[in-house]
Amino acid sequence: DVKVTQSSRYLVKRTGEKVFLECVQDMDHENMFWYRQDPGLGLRLIYFSYDVKMKEKGDIPEGYSVSREKKERFSLILESASTNQTSMYLCASSLRQFTSTDTQYFGPGTRLTVL
Amino acid sequence: AQSVTQLDSHVSVSEGTPVLLRCNYSSSYSPSLFWYVQHPNKGLQLLLKYTSAATLVKGINGFEAEFKKSETSFHLTKPSAHMSDAAEYFCVVSRDWGSQGNLIFGKGTKLSVKP
């Protein structure tokens, strides 16, 4: 079974702090994704990566950055956390580059609260 | 541009009665379509996917969906609801830009199952 793990289930940070969310997958997948999930809005793509050191902006990249130094690990960084970044953050991975048919496998999510 | 609309934000059924969750999509090409489920405090899990093969797609836990190009619909059905089906369901369409396997999520339908 594919396993996607996220470093924390719950996180509480203060406005202005730098926040790191970590995601690890164990199935040698090429693609990794970061989404945020808000009630009534579904999932929105923040960033994705199709290879080590490669990244592409999603629909809502403002206020976020990412890092992929190793194939299995994809980090989401909030440079200066703000209250409107309070949300559920979901990481996902999929097997092959350049295909829209592969299943995305999701981690359990990190619920981030910014005070 | 692609989009997906889930026509009901909340559906309530009684145990043992049929389930219908409605989804319409918009796409300028032949998309891949997915249904994902999210149980409370759990990550998203793939229920089923359509990738231009058979138009009637069977998924896990007795769910199925039919791709109807003329109606641009991909409704999810199950003949008999179980209490364990209570969850949030997301209809998802593949994106055509960048061919990076990106997905567009609907806003979700919460399914309640009454005893």
C-alpha cells in the first residue's frame, strides 16, 4: 500500500512565524502535491512538484513556498504565517509524470491554526 | 478551462435506501473523472475513476458512476446506503494544462445516513 505521511496532525502557530509542513511518501512516486481544504471550497492546489528540485505553482501559491530536495519528501513553507492561512493542509502523491489518469494518494492532513 | 460542479452540498438518506450524488463537469477535451471520499478525520481515498474506457465505472464499497458525455455528468450512485457511507464526497476532473496530472476538485457533498 502507498503510504503518505505528514509530520503533524495538528499545529498551532502565531502570526508572523515561519511554518514548515513536511510530507513523505514511500512508493517512489514522481509527483507530489500540496492542497489546502476549507469548508465549502473543496481542495485547492497550492504547489506541486514533478521531480526533485522542480516545482510549479498551483491555483493559490501566494504566501507559500515549497522545497523538494529528495524524491520522497515535499515540504510546504509559510514564510510568515497569517490568520487567513488557518486551514487543513493535505499532501498527495502520484506515480507518473505527465499523465492525468493516475490516482493521487493523500496523507491524513495537518490542521494548522494561526493565532 | 475545466470545472466541476457538485449540485448538492448536503444529501441525507436512510440506511438501506439508494444514494445519488450529482456532479456536472466542463472540459474542452475528454477528461479523466474521479470520485474521492473523505471520512471524518481521515485522508481522501479514491472511490473510482473514469479514464475513457467503459462509461459505467464500478468502485469500492458498492459505488458506481456513469460518464454521460451528452449531459456532461458523472453522478455517483449506490443501491443501498450503509451507516459507514456517511462521509464527504468529492467529484474531481483532470486538468489539461501542463499535463502534470493536476486535478480540479468540486466543493464536496456531505452524505448523512440515518438509521
